[in-house]
Amino acid sequence: MISFNNICKKFGKLTALDQVNLEVKPSRSYALIGPNGSGKTTLIKCLLGLVVPTSGEIIFDGKSISNEWKYREKIGYMPQIGRYPDNISIGQLIDMMKNIRPSGEKTDDELIDAFRLYKMYDKKMHSLSGGTRQKVSAALAFLFNPPVLVLDEPTAGLDPVSAEILKEKIHGEKVKGKLILITSHILNDLDELATDILYIFEGKLQYNNTIDALKEETNEKRLGKAIATLIRQKELLDSIAD
Amino acid sequence: MTQVIKYIFYDLLRTRFILLYTLFLMISTFAMFQIDSDSAKVVLSLLNVVLMVVPLISVVFTTIHFFNSYEFIELMLAQPINRKVIFFGEYLSVSIALCMAYVTGVGFPALLFGADPSIITLLLTGVILTLVFVSLAFLSSVLTRDKAKAIGIALLFWFYFSLLYDGLLLWVIYSFNDYPLEKVTLVLIAFNPVDLARIVMLLQLDISALMGYTGAFYKEFFGNNTGIAFSLSILIVWVALPFRIAASIFSRKDL
């Protein structure tokens, strides 16, 4: 459904993405992992057209996304740090999004209800706590029933109850056949939600396989340990190569 | 498109700044009309206020607004909306808000004290100057990610065109006064939108001799109407060119 072909992105001298080749398909859920600053968010922003790749191209449903915007109808995006206009209330923000992004189908208000956001409809965005902001971002990402969900650190900053609600929602959407792309540092969450692991390090895609295959390769039962083993193996190989 | 503009526009009207700007212009216009009864003289005094204040306010307000609505722009760009629409929407809303403030601020008192045709020209030049400096401010905003730097660049534009350029022009004329400079000055003036606006106004008031050498020459070269048409068309280039450059930078900008 979406393929990244030789994506490179340079910010001045810094290479954020280096020859990333990747293909993602519906009904699967991809966990994008890697240390801070390894290029996860940049890759996601490339997909959304917020960052323009230095070279390479992204194909969405058979069409290149460069200078396109229509394809974003099919993406729900939950940013890592949701930044919203200050002077607007939650209710106004949601109304505005509904007006700006008219969808034929009924909107999906499930998360608005589950997070009880309607109780705070009058609150201004600048007065919200980080967690509430995160809930608003999540509700907006799912609101238009998009076939592709891009979630950048969805559970970071949420309280345990809300995090569970969100995880259940993500799981439900995956079962419905949507393509989900998640970045997270909480590996336990990913163990429940993801089917595939994409490991990015220093802008390069180092590993791309299913979680089951990873566990088998590393002989570990838990995802956390499996990834730790994977990283250690990579480091070992690198040190031999040097 | 209209939805986007509607939301930006609402947000703009909620800031008290536009209201204060309107009030300021209204009070100064009222005061000028009260001091002098000759409307041509009033227009001339107003012209000096307009030439300094309108570019300054346009430049500062636009840059601050652009960076304050960075979040909104980010949010919109992740939605199925064309980048050009967002940029054009921002430009249009800021320009409309500032022009409305200017036209009501100067136009309303003028209407009360009896409108003169020259007031219409004053309104027109003010509106065009607003558009020119909004364009320049958008250009400086997309050139950098840093708010302080962008305001700095925008203020530099204002400083250069309102103060420095005339000094440089005088220096050129003074240094090369052995040569025939009429045509050169004419070309050089086209490089400064503030001067162009001033010439339009002075030609309209038929006191271009007050502007000395260049004004007189301008008048002789073009005659009143051609001179006004020529200056206005160059001013439109001044609106369109920075806007085009800014839009093309914005369409490739990383957020």
C-alpha cells in the first residue's frame, strides 16, 4: 500500500534518513523503533509531507506523494507533541476539523466518548495538561476513520487507564484491516499491538521482519529482550567489521 | 479553502492588536482634520504618518502572526489540504484584516469631515503598501525557523526601505552629480515601494515639485496619469514578487 523508495533526508550536514527502502501493507501493524534521534519521526513526517525528502520517493496507493495532498484523506496522524492553536477550545477544534475535513461516512467519536472529552469541550487548548492534549490528538487521529493510522508515541504521557483505552482502540482498528504505523519506546505495548518490527538506527533501516520471526531468531520470548539481543548482535557485527 | 480562511480570520479578529491599530489611525486622522481645515494639507500630513507607520505595523504584525499560528499551520498540513491553499489563506486573511483596519481607521474620519478625491488615493496607496509589506514579511518568515530572526529580517526590510534607501539614493545623486542622472534615479526609485507610494500621492496632489528634483523630473517624464499608472504597476510587482518567492519556499519547507 505504501512504499518508501530510497528515501534520503539531510538537514544541513546531518543525515536523518539514509537510503530507506520499505513497504508496508494493510491489516498489519508496524512498530517503528530505534534510539532518540534515529530518524523515526522524520520518516513519519516524510510520509505526511511535512518534511520533503532530499531524494527518493514515497508511493501511496500506486501514486507518488510529492506535491500531492489528496492522499492525506486516508491518513490519521497523531503527533508526538500535539501543537494546537492556543485560543481555541477542544469543542471548537473538533468542529473545525470536521468542517475542514468533510468525510462522507460518519465520524468515529468513540475515543471522544471514552476519554470523556465532551466534558471539557469549553476548555481552551493552552490550558490543557500534556496528557489531555495527547487524548485530543488521539481522538482527532481516529475521528475520520482513515485506512492508515500513523501514531507517534501514542501512549507516552497518558495515564494507565487512558493508555489501555487507546491500546484497545488501536487493536480494534488493526483487526478491522487498517494499516498502523506506531513509534514507541514502551516495548511491552508494542508486543501487544504490533505485528512487524522496523528498527531504525542512525537513519538506516536495520531490521524489518515480523515480531515472531524476531523472537525466533533471538530465542527470546519477550519483545524487550529480543530487541536488546538484536541490538547487541548488530553492535557485535559492526565491531567485527571495523 | 474558505473554511481555512474563515478560521484564520476569526483568530485574527480576536487579537486586540487589529482593533488598537484601527483606533490609532482613527485618532490620528481625527486629530489632523481638527488641526487643519484644508483637506489637501491634511492628506499630506497623513501621508507622512502612513508611509512610516503602515509598513512598520504590517511587517511586525504579519511576522508575529505567522509564528503564532505555526501550530495551526502544522495541524493543517497533516490534513488533506494543499500547502498552497494554507499559505494563500494565511496571506489573504492577514492582508484583509490589516487593510480593513487601515481603510476604516483613515477612511471613516475622512468621510465625516468631507471626503476629497485625494483621500481615495491615500487609501489606495496605504492598501498597496500594506500588501507589499505583508508580502515581504511572509518572505522573511519562511526564510528562517527562528521567530526573532524573522522579525529582525522583516524590520530590516522596513528600515531599509523607509530610511536607508533614501539616504543611499541621495548619496548616489550627490556623488555622481556631474552626470545626467534623471533616468537612473527614475529606475532607482522603482526599487523602493515606499518612494513609489509617495510619488503616486504627490502626483495626485499635484505638488510633486515639493519632492524636488526627482519629483519634478518624474512629472515631466510621465505626466500625472502615466506617472501614477507606472508607479502603481511597479507596486503590484512589489506585492506579487515577494509573495511568489515566499510561496515557493513554503511549498518545499520542512516543518
